[in-house]
Amino acid sequence: MAYAAGRKKRVGRYEVGRTIGQGTFAKVKFAVDADTGAPVAMKVLDKETIFAHRMLHQIKREISIMKIVRHPNIVRLNEVLAGKTKIYIILELVTGGELFDKIVRISCSMTFPDK
């Protein structure tokens, strides 16, 4: 999608902002639902990469599980969109940093008794 300078990129009804996370197979972007103003996380997966690594079944399984799981400690799936080259998984935005960093910080501050 080509956009004029200064104009925000849109995917469906979402205005896409900066990258807030990145992994091996996806980037996570900050986005805003233009209809409600609600902030969301948009997981962007490249279809070519998914097919090259034979990850399609795993991605479909992840999406199907997230559609049915409802728990306060699990990120909520809002919807899934697909374009020609990308899959967009729209998720609840969770702020406060990386979970891994919190686990490391807590485990480093723990003391364990000697045997």
C-alpha cells in the first residue's frame, strides 16, 4: 500500500503506528481502531515467510485457540485480517514491557536457600 508522506497507514479499520515488538516470524505494531479509538497490538506476519518455513498449520492453530480462550491473563484476539502478502492478527494491547524481561528481573532478585 502506498501512502502520501505524513498520512498514516491503514489496514482495515486500523491506523498502524510504530513497531513495538519483533520476533522471528512477525512484527508487532501499535495500532488504533479508527472506529472506537481503542489502542490494539497488530501482529503482522509475512505469508511468504510462513509458507517457506511451513508454519501455516501452526499459525492456524494459534488463531483457532486464541479465538476460544478467554482468561484475564491471556491476551485477547480481536480479529484476523489477510491481505495479498500479509496476515494481520489484531490483539488486545498489553503495556508494561516484555514479559521475558520481567521474569528475568524477578528471578535475579530471588534468593534461594543453601542445601
